[in-house]
Amino acid sequence: MTPPVTLISGASRGIGRFLVEHSLAAGHRVIGLSRKAVDWTHGRYEHHEVDVTDEKSIVEVMRIVRRRHGGVDHLINNAGIASMNHSLLTPVSVVTRILATNVTGTFLLSRECARLMQPKKYGRIVNVASVATPLKLEGEAAYAASKAAVVSLTEILAREYAPMGITVNAVGPGPVETDLIRGISAEAKERLLRRLAIPRYSTVQDVANVVDFFLSPQSGMVTGQIVYLGGV
């Protein structure tokens, strides 16, 4: 049986790196994207150093993927950046960078992967949202807004891509102890956790569990859904 081809953005660290290892362990052929090189190799893994906001570079990567693998079965839009600051103290350059990576990057990769999935009439797209959006967290206006846009993209692309046999869903973790939240104060993180029904950090395993469900061939009737971890 031919292994599925799974493309993961933000693959060099944190949740992305875990999902790469998790997917390889499940027998997938994995394509990782990140702005930085990685320090590992695997017979079923290839890495591309690319900025997910760079349309020309992403289109070129997809040409390579189509030539080498014939297409993509799964896309996990994991690349993302965050900033926790009061809106009065947030430079517009930070807002622009957050929106470009979290929203434009998700849109661009979804569009280009859907073009590769369309001929097969099959595909799974999983976006990474955040509990910051439904919790309306103070100090995360730009980040929460960017993830609200990811939710809207998920719901609309699910409808647009359904006739092609492609599902689009999202997982919204609570805080995961990765580099993404390292700069956030302990007090702010504890305040966030107290607002969850299950007041603990999400783990990479929690995220992978939901991703596996969305990627399953048996989940063909599941689309446009957002699963928030921890209860919001």
C-alpha cells in the first residue's frame, strides 16, 4: 500500500516537529516546511526551507511535490506566530507579521494543496486555531484575531472544497509548552488556564489525537469543524 503524503508547515520545532515524528511513525511520507533547516533526516522525510507567506516559493515547492510524489493527501497548517501585548503597545509591524503567517500562510497552502488534491478527489486539510479566539484573551488581540480568521477560512474552505472530496477542519489547542508561548509570563498563562474547563496545558499528544481523527479516511463526513481543547 502506498503511504499517504502528508505536508506539515512549521515543521522545525514544537507541535510541528512532533507531528512530523508522529506521522512518520504512522508510516506516512512527510514533507516539512519551515523557514529554518532541520537537524534530522529520515528515509520518508523531505524538508523545504520556505516562508509560508511567499507565494512564488510555495508554488515552486508544490511543483516539486507534484513531480516527486504525484500530489498530497494531507495538509497540516501548523506554522504560526504569536505575540502577547496590550493593543496600545503592539506595533503594526507585529500585527502585519502575525496576520501574514497565520492567515495568508494558511490560505496559500490550503489553496495550493487543494489544487494537488483535486485530481484524486480526496484530501484532508487540518488548520491550527487557538482557544485565544473563543476566550477573547486580553493582550492577544492580533493573535486571537488571526486565529478567528483561520476559523472562518476553515468553515468556508470546507464548503468550497467539499465537492472535490477534500475535508477542512481545525484543532484549537490551549497553551502548549513550546517556543510559541515561552515569552508569555507565568501569571498570564495561569490566568488563561483558569478560564478552561480542564485547567491544564494542552500537550502535543492531545493535538495529534484530534489531527489523527480529522485525517482518518473514515472521517469523510467531518468537515468545517473546530475542536477546541480544554473546554471553552
